[in-house]
Amino acid sequence: MATENKNGISTRKKILSTCRHLFYEEGFSAVTFAGICKATNTNPGSVSYHFKSKINIALLIYQEIMETLSNESKALFPDSDLTQQRMLALAMHLRLLYDNAKYRRFSAEVCTQRAYDKELSRFVYSYSEPFLVAKEYMSEQKALFYFAAMIGMDGYLESYIDRDIDHLTFDEIFNYYIELHYSFLEKTDFSKRISRVYEDLGTLDIRISEDFKLSIAPCPQE
């Protein structure tokens, strides 16, 4: 039994690792279920046992990235409150979108698919921190409606960014995207917070490797 569990964990890790590379290099849409099986040398039944679908794999990878950004934001700026840390994590995500075409393509495709996730409540609660931030400013039911709207909007916004990246500056993406996501903040509060986010973001060097490994570190002092 222990050997079976160990083999199952190993297979799951191999599938995730391989899919990170495939999605990054080829794009989520171009990768087929059969291609995943071939690249991992795993039969379809085994892949289906560990993951319900291709989008399920991609969502796990996407969620890992967003959780890493959140954890790094808290570790680097522990004195900031949760709202400020979440805004910075989103800003770091935008930096990756703007700088890295392959990540931008992956994120746009996954966010578009995510909007059609039938298990919305499960997905919302799995992102507990942004949901908790929203609940600080509105009722839980309103927060669920708000978060559902954000999930749907993200797919269109990131697809738009990917399509029109040559005509958009980072400052435009940064200001518009965060303003839309934090529209529930009071104007004066938002202005102070956005200035702080921009300042903190400027102190960080944010990169992503070909296997979706994030590297976030303070910029070298000149």
C-alpha cells in the first residue's frame, strides 16, 4: 500500500511538472490530453485518476503561482495589512504578464476557461485570502457575486492584454487592472494603497522560468 501511494504521488508530480513545461512552451490550448499522456509516458486512465481534466491541471498550476506570489508578498512586506499584500501580489502577477509572453498566453487562456468552472463556490473559497479581503468591505453574499464577476472579467481582460500588449504600457495595465479589482475601496484609501503598491513593486525583481518556477527577490542596490 505504501509503495502504491508513493508511486501515485510520483506520477502526479511527474504529470504536473511535465504540464508546466508543455503549457509554457506550447500554450494551454495547443496541448492535448493525448499529448500529456505521451509526454509523461502515462496511460489515459492514470492521468484521469489524478486529474479530472486538462483545465484541472492548468488551474492547479495557476493557483500554485498565485499562492507563491501571495506568500512572497507577505514574506517581503510583513508589516503591510492583508489588503495591501493582496494588491501587491496582483501587481506582481501583472508584471509577469507584461514581461513574459508565454506566461501571458497561459494565464489568459486559463483565466478564460476558469470563468466557466461549474464549481464556482469551491473555486472561490480555494482563494480564501482575496475573498476574505472582499468580505471586509461587503457582505459574504455580495462578495461571492463580486468574486464571480472578477473571475469572468479576468479572462476577457487578460486576453485583451495579450492581444494588445504592443499598444499598452505597464502603467496603464497596472492602474486599470488593479482599480477594477479593488473598486470597493474608498477613493482616498485606494490612492494611498496604489502608490504604496507601485513603490514596493519597483523594489522587486520578478522572473519566471520555463518550468513555471518563480523567482522574486529585492532588486540589487545600485
